[in-house]
Amino acid sequence: MLRLFRNYAKVANGLASLNSVPIKKTRDIGIIAHIDAGKTTTTERMLFFSGQTKKIGNVDEGDTVTDYLQSERERGITIQSAAITIPWNNNKINIIDTPGHADFTFEVIRSLRVLDGAVTIFDSVEGVEAQTEKVWKQAQELHLPKISFINKMDRDGSNFNKTVKEIIEKLQTRVVICNLPYFEVVNNLPKFKGVVDVINKKVLVWDLEADANGNKVEILEPSDEINEIISNSRESMIETLGEFDDSIIDAFLENDENYLEIPSAIINESIRRNCIENNISPVFCGSAFKNIGIQPLMDAITNYLPSPTEINIPEITSTKRVKKKVHEKVQVPIKLDTNKGILINNDDNLTVALAFKVITDPIRGVMTFFRVYSGKLTANKPFINTRTGEKYVLRNLLLMHGDEPLPVQSISSGNIGVIASNEDIVTGDTLVSHGALNKNFSDLEKNLKLLPIEIPPPLFNTSIQPLTAGDERYMNECIQSLLKEDPSLKVMYDEDLGQTILSGMGELHLEIVKDRLIRDMKAKITFNDIVVSYKETLTNPINKAIKSIDEDSNYSIEIEVDSFESDAKESSFASEDGSELLEYDNNVIILPLSASPADVIEDFNNKRWKSQFSIDEIYDNIVQGLTVGLSIGGKLYGLPLHSMAIRVKSWNAPIADKTFNPSRLLDLSRKVFIKAIESIPPDNFTILEPIMETKIYISSDKLGEVTHDLTSRCNATIISIQDETNENLELINWALQESSKIYLPPDTNLPVTSNTDSIKNKKVVVAHTPLREMIGYLNRLRSMTKGRSTFDMEYLGMQRANHSRLSIISKGF
């Protein structure tokens, strides 16, 4: 029997004792869903039932543990992912509550990157919503096992059966239904009271009149009617599990082919195994707001989601330098130990951690969140940041509970912690240590790299200015703090306008930035309207080399400038010797060794280096100078240059001279690029605008009106009009067949629309749309469809504007 109702919170010394829980009893999970599905509400109930809080926090009252920013509490949404640790069933659950709004997708990306499993929350009235599909796909790409929790079963219009079918059909997954909603008739209306536990063959009823907090639960024997439902549900469950697991079929045969007699322990083990292998998603239901169904969900997390000893090994690489900036991958011995978790290089003490989030606390300063993948990170011991090569002594090691820290001596493999007061760590850095040992780092260890965290490009701009000249310094300090916290936020300075330009993921993203700067950080600034981020590029390659010579003729650099229309990684320039892809704006700099002076090439090849500066330092200065030149912008409107290729043909400098200064090459590189741009006629430049893949979810009766609006007013290109199950035909058919096989109980609420009718009446319009035309589109769409439709967008890339688009865009400058 599940131990639902004991208080497992009495753990000595709270979080400090939790830090010593064995790795096999640790779970690292994320709460993911569409906005307003109930993620934070569910997390708050987990905190309460685990005993970590004495009062239930509510989003509407602004007193939640995980939504602790003022903007979060006022708006009732999650903006920053927050980490908490709770005890349950003698296990430890590390939870990250993630945002649901599309503008904060990066918060979800970096959180999922360090988790081993997820709980996906579904609104039982709305079903599978657009952002839920997106975050499910993100979790699926990382092979994360997922539990499904159908929330808000107490609401009018809730529909468990419909939501289950949508999970199967829209997310293309198999499910096993572990509990079913239980209703009692009150005043001739069905009222959600609890759940039917299919595995343990019990009915769990929450007596909210006796205890509104949900601690009082009655365990009832099922009636004959419910027993039949349990038997049918078990039959459906066994058939699904049996597709992957012979042991469950053997158990069925050994128990006289009676589904009710198969031991719960065997079913639980099969669900766990198949959930971890991503064959199925266990389904639970409840009402987080009413405090119903949370304890069984917490049991499911510890029963079915993997410990750090059962995960897919993340990609871990190391490199060695071959020449110049060319590095060769080195094979890293790595294995999964069933007791210790990941072992790297067969060294129990080798500790590798990934920094996935940085925040700036007004009292505690910079705080870096990390996940330990192997070994044990120990306070007051050295560690190396493999991105910078810098070595530090680890101070102020913390566990977090919302925004409350607890100092600890160490954090072991499979756990999430915080390093305080180290300003040199950024999101995506790999940290390496020898645990409690003091050893030198080998070349392999110095260059270890965990799979990087990809940062989506910012698409919206706003300009900010200090109120007075005296406010500028503090404004810039505040901006730098935000940039460190949020790598999806970008900043540049427009010299012509004398303005600082902030770029973010969306309108709400920049509104939150504005709130934090003005209200939280007390920066004295003014904001201008939010606009779309445009770029400039060349329409044709410039088939001539531009050379710049320093005044004493000892320094020179010669370049060629070109452009392309693809992703930089896929362009022909990326494969050239000495190519370097810049982090932003899809630009490539090509600096081969052959561009160096003959004596430099000879000395480098013969290892007779005479300069006090390494060739990497020299090359870094040239690249930095060209990068600065790129930021100055094009000749049309001074917009940042995009999809450009700069090939260094030759450079010269007296590198063996004691007076040699590589920064002169930096300045010369900047000047030669500006000289090259000035030599190009303005009509050889064009504007690039961000194009989105937009999916509009509508009923078929509104199809004509919406598509006409898209093509006429939004300048969209319609790519396809699909059934709402928007995958290929083979997957659609598979999902429909799977959905038809699953047993669902008699529906107390509205009947489920048949699959055929659902697909016939609900459509997805897929279009490529200029981002500029989609600002404020949600209000227009809701007006056309009486609030019954929604849409989501995904960045496709920058596209060269045609003549008509140039005319429209140029009016904004």
C-alpha cells in the first residue's frame, strides 16, 4: 500500500540532513506546463505535504515560496525557475518550478538540461495547450521520463477522458492511467472528492470539511461498480505495459488471468522501468488548489522517475590543442555506477558540475546554480572553470529553498546547489574539482565540457536612457547584473542615437526587465517603446580585398568581406581553415594560419616562438577588433550586421619586438573593417527581419477569416493547414489507434468528442510570419474567434526583406 498519509517531514536539521540522503533515493525533477496550468500551486502543495512549510502558499495571495520576485507575485506567473528540496517517503526530491510563458522559454531550456525527469501539469478544462506541447517536446529531446498530472478536476467543464486522449494524440505518447477521478453527487451535481487508485484497488477521498489543507484522507474499499472500472483500467494498463515487458504478462498468467490479482509491486516495477525507458507516461489526477491528489503524485515521483544512477549519460567531451585555435576531441572514459552515479575517467573523486543559472541577490551578491554530475563538490577546495581555465577556491556552498539559502560543507553527485560570490561563472560553464583532495588538474580535466546550453536569439528591442548623466554608471551596472542572470537578454550601444539598446525574447520579457531595473534596482532610467530587432547584411559579395596599414608600417591587416543566407554553421565559410563562428548575429571570421607573416608561420611550425604573447592572444585581438567593427552596423540604418563572413587575407606585426602590442592589431582590425564597409555603396545593403513559424489553433468555422487576416494584414505565407494533431500521417494514425485502445471510465462530465469529429473541427494553420506583424496578434485573434483560439511562435531565422517589406520596415526608422 502507498504510504500516502504519514508525515515524512520530520527530518533532523531539515535541508542539512537531506543533503546526506543517498544518491539512489534522490530525484531531480522539473514541473513543466503551459502558463496557468497550476505548476506553482502544485509545487507549493508538495512543500506543504512534505513538511517543509507550515502554511500553504497561494499564487493569488502572492505568498508562494518559489515565486518570490515581486513581479511574479503581482502578475501571478512564474518568471524565474526556482529550486527547492523536499523529503518524501525517505527520499529526497530536488524540484525546479519552471515558467510557462513563451517569453521565458530559456528558463525552461536551462532547467530541463540539468534534470532527470519531469512532471507535466495539464489543465483538465483546457486539455493539452500550445506551450505544454513545446515543453513536452523539449523534455522529449533530452529523453526525460515524464509523469502526467491532470489538474483542476474540481472546475466546471473539467474533462479527464478528453485530456487523456489529447495527451496520447497530441503528444504521441503511450500512457498508463494510475488513478482516476472520483466524484460524489452533491445537490444533484457531481463533485470531485478524490481519486480511484487503480494499482492498489482503493478509493481515496479527501475530507476537506474536516481539514481544508488536505491532510485528512479516507481510504475506502471500492464498490462493485468501481471495482469493475478498476479491473477494466488494469486490463488496459497490463496490455500497454505488456508491449514492452514480458514479466507483466507472466504475472497475469500466473494469477489465473485475473487483472485484479496481479500484485501491485509487480505493476509498480513495470511502470517504473517503462517510464524510465520513456515507453510510457503514468497519468495521475487531482486538484492542486483544493489540495486533492498531491500525495499520490509525490509517491509517483519517487516510485517511477529515475535516480541519478539510472539516467542517460549526458554528453561529456574534452579536447587537446593541435595548433592555433584548432582543438581535437579526446575520448573521455565515462560510465554509470549503480551506487555512485556517473564516474568520469574512472576516478571516484573527479567532480564535474554544470552551472545552469546565475542570479544576483541584493544581499548575498552573485549566486550560481549548478548540478553535480559526478563526484562531490566540497567547500574550501579548489575547482577550475574549464571555459576560462581559471582556478578558484570554493567558498560559500549553499542549498536553496526558494530564495532561502542553507550553507553546507559539500554537495554530492546528482544534487543541485549554489555557489555564492563568484562573478566569473556564467550559464553553461563546466566546473571541475577533485572533491576533498588537493591535486593538480590534468589536460583532460582542464578541458572537460558538458553539453552546452543553447541560448535562443533575442527578437524584441527597447532603448533605455539614464535620466541624468550621473545615473548612467549605475544603470550600466544594473544592466550587467541582469545580463549575467539572463543570457537570453542582450545589450548594445547605439552611438548615433546615444542610446543603450536592450534585446529580449518578447514583450513581457522586456516589461519584466523594465520592472526589475526601475522598481527592484532603483535605476533612474527611461524606456522607449518595444520594437522588433532588425539586422543589416550585404546583398552581394564584395570581390576585393581591403588593406589597412598602421602609420609606422610595421602593422598591417588585409581582409575580404562577404555574406551568405544560411545558418553560419551550414555555410561553406564554416568549413574553411581558421573559421570561427561568432556567438551572436550569425557571423563568421576566417583567420587561417596561412594569413600570418612567413616568419610567424615558420616559427610556429618549428616551435621556435619568439614573442612574449602566444599566437592565440594575437589572433584573439584580431578577432575582437573585427567583432567590434561588426557591431558598428551597416550603411542603411546602422543596424547590427548579420550573416557576414570576414576573411583575413594577411596580417603583419613585429611580434618578436619587445615593443609589440597585440592591442594595436585589435584597433587596426576594427579600422580595416570600417574602411571596408565605407567602401561599399549603400544600395549593396539590405535589411534582415526575423521570421517566425507561427501555429494558430482554431476551429474550422473560423479558418477562412483567420487565414485571410494572416495573408492580408500579417503578410504571412501559409505553409499548411493541418488537423490539430499536427504530425505526419503515420504518427496521427498510431496516436488515434493508441487513443482508441485505452480504457476510460464513464465520464461524469461532458462526453468526449469523437476522434473523427475532433480532428474534423479543429485545425492548425502553420504560417511563416514577419515578427513585426505579430505584435499584439493575440488580442486580434481572440477578437476574431471569440476567445476560443490561441497561437504559438518559434523563431525560424532572419530573412532578407523584399522591396515591399523594405518600404514598410523603413518607415519605422
